[in-house]
Amino acid sequence: MSIEAIELHRVEVPLVRPFETSFGRETVREALLVRVRTDAGDGWAECVAGRDPFYSSEYVDGAASVIERYFAPALLGRALPAAADPSRVGVPLASSVAPALSFVAGHRMAKAALEAAVLDAELRAQGRSMGEAFGAVREWVDCGVSVGIADSVDELLDEVAGYVEQGYRRIKLKIKPGWDLVPVGAVRELLGPRGLLQVDANTAYTAADIPLLASFDALDLLLIEQPFAEEDLATHVLLAEASETPVCLDESILDTRTAVDALDRGACSIVNIKPGRMGGYLEALRVHDACVALDAPVWCGGMLETGIGRAANVALAALPGFSLPGDTSASSRYYAEDLTEPFELGDGEHRGRLRVPTGPGTGVTVREELVREWATHAAVTLR
Ligand code: OSB
Ligand code: MG
């Protein structure tokens, strides 16, 4: 199998409501979509980079540029080297993408998008679904919802009550200095003592806030996610020692090595797995396996993906180590219309769950007319 062309499609998809975090407020999702054309069929993927380099140093313009200038020439018109460390998935072409791109430092989200598109094409050619290829052990995955910073506690409670009514199995609240104990306490009251609740600070705090963050212990949270800077494992260790609430890392976990290091050093006891942040699904599987070996729970994060990225995330979340509900919410939590058939929560025993797609590759179909309608730039074809 060989890669014949790489297409870049840039779209803007309106969010049903603004999403505010400690690093900013988004009203649309600007996404970079990648289609690879191979001699055995096409594959699609979504790059998780945001419009601005606020969550991480990567952003959409940078991802598109590094793909055009460096990655596409390294993948097109040449036989890729066989991977030294072929993954357990049985995808020789997709496994050779990361080694072929490793000459560029960083840019993991751009690398991940290319690998995921090749993976989709290769699995479609093999007639295998992502869930089957990854080693899914569940047909449905438990879903949580990530709730942005609101204008008032009353508005937050209304939004959370709506999600509870829809069946979501856990609530994650975005926090920042000045929007923490009061709103989180109010949501704890609303959910009652048994409701699963966690918080995500997206690096907004410093070591001086450790006493405040330790006082979250009274709210019985599942975890506190990434309170301090990406590079700052040491302060996370201090918080983990000072509080009962498990510390979870998101931004700091770049690959298997950093995940194992963070767990070994006691900087976290739970890992948020986002394949885009780790350079791809194949590395995310290695992180999963390493965390399972260390008895550390993992859960699947999200980056406001459209159905294209969501399909692959849901397949990943069906692996055995994903013992906590993920930020894999239904399409309707983000978009009135999705770029694929919508992901919808189940009912009965599957209330608050999404079904793992079973068709080949991602198992979803890209609505190409919407990709054209929502395009912000002319599509680019690299050969
Ligand atoms: O920190 O998990 C995060 C969205 C964009 C960037 C970073 C994060 C998030 C979310 C939303 O929390 C998760 C989702 O619902 O996709
Ligand atoms: Mg996070």
C-alpha cells in the first residue's frame, strides 16, 4: 500500500454554545481535516489543533504549514521504512508514519492527524474497524461531559442539569482562579454525593494555590486535571502529596515516556489520553498499555472533535484500561450538525453511553458536502 496524495481541508463548524476555559473562549471549532489517498482507498482524520496556540503550542495554521512543508514530502512518492517498533495493531503502513515524521521536533497533533488518516485507509482496506484493531473490549463506552466556565453559577447549574437529564455519567467542570470552589460546590450540591464530578484547570494555577486546591478534598472529586504548567511536574507532585483528590495530567503527557515518568514520580495517578497530543493512536495505545501495567486508570479526553475524530476516540475508549468515563460526548453537545452521522447517547442500560462504531476504519462517513460548505480555505492537494 502506498500514499498517493494528501488533501488538507479547513472548516469552521459552529458550536451550539460557546466553550470557555481558563485559556479562552471558543464559539466555533476551526478544524483541519486530512484525507489521504492511497492505492487501496482513502482515509480521513481530524487534527485536534485549535485555532490558537493556547492549550498547546500547536495551532491550525502551524499544523497545515508543517504538513505542507515537511510531512507531505516525507510521506509522498517514496517507500516508507518499516517501523522498528511495529504496533500490535497490524497496520504496517500506518506504523511507518511516525518513524518517517520523527525528524521534525514536536508537532504531534499534525503527526497524529496524518497517521490517523493512513490508519483509517489501511483498516478500511483490511475490512477491520478501529475498535477491533485497537483491542476494544466493550461495545459501548461511558460518557462524561466537559462543561465550560459560565457567566454565573445559575447558568452553570442550568447547563449541568440539562446534561444530567440527557444521561451523562460524569460531569467535568472547567475551573480557573476566581471560578473554582463556589461553582464546583454548587454543582456538587446539585449532583448529590454519588454524582461523578471532576475539574480541569488547564494549567491556570501555581504552587501558591496548593492550599486552595487541597481544600477541594471536601467536594469528593474523581480527580483534578492539570492545575499547573505543562512542564511543571514538580508542583503536581507537591499537590498530590498535599491532597487526597487524585491528580490527573493532560497537557504534560506527550508520549509513553512522559506518562510513565509522571506516574513514577507521583505527579499524577490518572492519565487523560488524547491521541492528538501524543502524536497518534498508535502511541496512545502504548500509553494505555503502560498505564495498565502500572495500575493507573486512564480516560479518553476530547478536543471538541467532529464525528471524524470522535469515532476514533470512542473506539480507543473501549479498551480495558479506560476505567473512567471520557470527554467523549454526543455530537449534539457540540454541534447542531456534525460532519459525519451524529453520535447519540443510548438508552436503557446504555443511557449515558456511546456505541463503538463497527464499520471498517473509523466506521463513519464524512459528509463531503458539509466539508465543502463549511470550508474556510480552498482545499490543498499535495502529491
Ligand atoms: O483540557 O480537556 C481539555 C477542549 C479543548 C481543549 C482542551 C480541553 C478541552 C475539553 C473538552 O475539556 C473536551 C471535549 O468535550 O471534547
Ligand atoms: Mg484537560
